[in-house]
Amino acid sequence: MAAPSAIPRRGLFIGGGWREPSLGRRLPVVNPATEATIGDIPAATAEDVELAVSAARDAFGRDGGRHWSRAPGAVRAKYLKAIAAKIKDKKSYLALLETLDSGKPLDEAAGDMEDVAACFEYYADLAEALDGKQRAPISLPMENFESYVLKEPIGVVGLITPWNYPLLMATWKVAPALAAGCTAVLKPSELASLTCLELGGICAEIGLPPGVLNIITGLGTEAGAPLASHPHVDKIAFTGSTETGKRIMITASQMVKPVSLELGGKSPLIVFDDVDIDKAVEWAMFGCFANAGQVCSATSRLLLHEKIAKRFLDRLVAWAKSIKISDPLEEGCRLGSVVSEGQYQKIMKFISTARCEGATILYGGARPQHLKRGFFIEPTIITNVSTSNQIWREEVFGPVICVKEFRTEREAVELANDTHYGLAGAVISNDLERCERISKAIQSGIVWINCSQPCFVQAPWGGNKRSGFGRELGQWGLDNYLSVKQVTKYCSDEPYGWYRPPSKL
């Protein structure tokens, strides 16, 4: 597919329309596969955040919420379904923008757009079903009281999202937030904002009420931080690094503001000696090389049973050599560039440090020789790793997998849990009872059996330990944006009778 002659020049999407940032500043958009500047995006500041939050607050309470926050779920569902339909109509164009902005293969970006549409459709259905779940009765031990539960939107929410799946990660938050009746300010990463801005255009096309979704772009320090600390934002939902997540928690704690955090990961993949090696090798590759390894749940710590380790690694190297690394617009590309020069340098430093700490670069670890420009890194396999090595302990967020061997199931579990993170984990074995044991023993929010990285909108997503808390997707994703209100009614004609009435004079 040919690249467009010009990237659309968008402003900030605030109150249902476009406006230039208050200071008039814009940030360059660089195609990471060519290193060419292909456009720019607005650089919002605290003043723009103020306007966006004000628009969201007005939309939440407009006419007592009758048009959005307190409207029937079916009303909100109509808009979510219309967004999904537009995403489908624009799938090819949006995928192209995503590829130009982030460097991911076009096939991956097209798959992401399908998932975006499916997510909006799923939460449209949950919005419709929400009305029927209101006033759920509570069984009480006293007959003279009745009680029920209302689920209400939290209010104005700030949604701060990463660059690795730009529109999809935004949708994981936007779709359930709107389904719940919240209004929102979305702040995507400055490294990949184009498709999120296009979402603003789609919202304008379908007539989403003004201010229900506002989209601001810019640097985290200038736009994200003022959003996280804004006193009129009722909740922050953040996906990104653990360090940024810590700062958001500190800021939110000053106002006792709820947060949900999906942070880093260093997920294990345990492979036992009873497997079909080639099948397991492909899952190991998909678990760490898809999206150039820029996946928070990447199974980047590969634990191999000692009986098959050599054969497995021989096949892993052979398969890695066969991956097509190319301009992400080329047909059949399976490994594109990483998102930016800064990310490229960070990954290369991880590889250099691993070598200095005594690990072996079994394969990769360099720029592909046939690609002279762009932020490309070969799929990299690192062995002879110590548990004290940086490459074992820290998240790389690139196409880099480190390998250790184990002898026993117990040792494998201990190695798997040897991390501050707890987002995901995986086990591959033909012994399903063993797989079930390990799925219970791994300390993570997600466990995959005989696979790695499948993700379904119906299933909860999130981690524990330093990978954050709260769950996205499924009914759990909707619950993120709902508050629970107890309503209890005294329903007897008789006085309660706790106090004796005063004597009549």
C-alpha cells in the first residue's frame, strides 16, 4: 500500500471541534521506518487541559445528564456502534496511519483496527445491558427494609495511553468509559497520536455529543501531568511505564482520586520437555517478537527444560532467521521498526549491557544489514543469563528474549516468579495437569497455557505486583468506570420504635 502524500493536520479535539493548542506549538511526527518527518501534532499545555476538562464536565452534567451520563444505555450504545462502523469503513486508512506512525507491520496494524471495531461493538452491547442490571435487589434479614444497587458513571475520566498499540489501547479505555456514561479526556503518547486524532474526526462525523470525548496530544510533562492532577477529573486510567504509574499514584493520592494502572511486565514462558518443539518455538517467537517486542505482556523470559534446551534454541535461531524484516508497508513483513530513535537506543543499550554482564548474544542484537535507515533491530536471543543480570530483571520493550534452563517444575516456577512484575505468564506442556498447577502457581494476572499473547475483549486484562492493578476488558473493564450506590428504603407503616416517643402533655 502506498503512503498518502500528506498526513492530515489535526488540532486538539475539544468540545466536539478542532482547535489549535494555546501556545501554537506542534511536535514533529517521524516515520520510524524511514526516519522522515511526515507531519506534526499539536503540543497541548495545562491551558488546553483546562479547556478539555471543562468541556467534559459540561457534557457530563448537561441538562441533568439526560443526554449522556444519565441517558439509557441504548442511547450511548448507538454512538458506540456508529464509531465501530466508521472504524470498519476506514480500516485500511487507519492501519496505514498506524504503520507510518509506529513502525508496526501493516498486517498487524490492520488486525489492530479489527480489534478496535470489535471493542466498540462489545461495549455497545454492555451499555445496552446495563439498564437491565440497575436496581438489582439485595437480600436483607429484616422484612421492613428493601435495598437495591445502582451503578452510576464515575464522572469525568482522564485516559492516558501508550504508543505500542496507539488506537487499540485508547479504545480499551474510551469504549468502556463511554459505555458507562462517563465523559473523557484522552491523552495518547506523543510518539504515536495520529489514529487517536482520527478517532476525534470519527466522533465528529457520527455526531457524538460535544465534550463527551476530548482528545489532547503533547508531551507527558506538559499535557499528561496536568490531566492527572486536575481537581475536576474524577478518575485516571493509565497504561505505560511503572515509573510514570508511580507518579500518577502519588498525584492522585493527594485528592483521594481512584486510578487504574496497567504497567510494565517481564513475563515468563515455561517450556517442558514433552512438547512439539516447532510449535513451542513459534509461540515463543510470537510471545516476544510480535509488534517488535513492544508489548507489556511479552513473554521475554524463556525458561527451557534442560533436556530440550539445545534443540529448542537451534530451532529458535533457525526460525528467527526466517522472519521477514522490512519496511512495514511491504507485503509479508513480520518485524517492523521500533517506535523511535530513543526506543532504539534504549534497546541497544540493554543488549550491550547484557553482553558486558557475561551473557551470550546467541542471535541478533544489531541492525539488519539490508536496512540502512529506520529504527530496526534484529530479533535477539540472549543465553547464559544470570538472574542478577539487567536483561533478566528489567523490561526491554523490544524484540529481545533471554533464556534460562531448569530441571524441575519447582525450579521453573521459582524462576518464573523471580520478578517484581506480575502481568502475564505462560506454560507449554502436553501434561495438562502440570499446566493447571503452574497456572495457579505463577504470580500474575494472566496465564496462557500452550500459547502466548492471545487477547480477547471478553476476558479480563491486568496484573499485580509492579504491573499495576485494576482490570481492563470484559465486564471488568466497564466496572472500572462505574460507581456502586446502595439505596435502602424503610417500607413499614409502623414507626421504627428505637426511641420512646415523648409523653403527650
